[in-house]
Amino acid sequence: MTNDDRRPPGFRSRWITGPASDSPGPLVATLTDYRAQRLLDLPGIARRGWSLSRLWPVLPGAVGMWLWADLGGRRAGSLSVWRSEDDLRAFVRLPEHVRIMRDYRHRGALHSRTWILETLDRAALWRAMSD
């Protein structure tokens, strides 16, 4: 990612709690960062991501997440925490997620990173957006 990609997003959703919100560490954090080729594609991407977030409260292993967007950078994504890598992989395989990825695959570039958290510190996690 370039330095421009590390600026704070202009929009962040509220923290959406999952059913595994009381899980002790270690936990798995993942940051997804999608940059649309055209600004006109960003509303559809954001709408589909928001729709997918409605599943969050019942997803096995979901601890919590934010959705975020940076309109000036044509970027949108999520910062999520999971109980385990297996739970994250199960989410990635959900038919709803697969459809979104297939529909927008050729309309931009996706970057992601995953790391281990010893404990959940939401302030520190959000600061990780610029690391």
C-alpha cells in the first residue's frame, strides 16, 4: 500500500459485535482494503458490504468488526476480529461473500492482511489501519 492508502478512512461504522465477542485471546484480526477503479462502483460495493454485515451477529466465531470507506481514495473495506483462522475461512467461503467477490473482482484491487491479537483492544486495532 502507498502512503496515501494509510490515511484514516473518512467513514467508519459503529463496532458490530459478533456472537464470539467474549472470546479470550489469542484472536485473529483481518483488514480488507478494496480500491475501486471507478468512483461510480463504490456505492454498490459499500451497499453489498453493509448487507453482508447484517449476518455478523450470528456468524460463528465472529468477535466484532467495523466497515470503513474512503471516498476520495475510492476505497472501502472492513476490519474484523475472529475467534480463529478456521472461523475466518468459513466466512470467506460463505455464498454471499463469494458472490460479492466474484461480482467486483474485476472492478478494482483487493488487499488484505491478517495477524494475531493477544487481546482485543479496539483503539489499538483501529490504529493498525495505518501501520
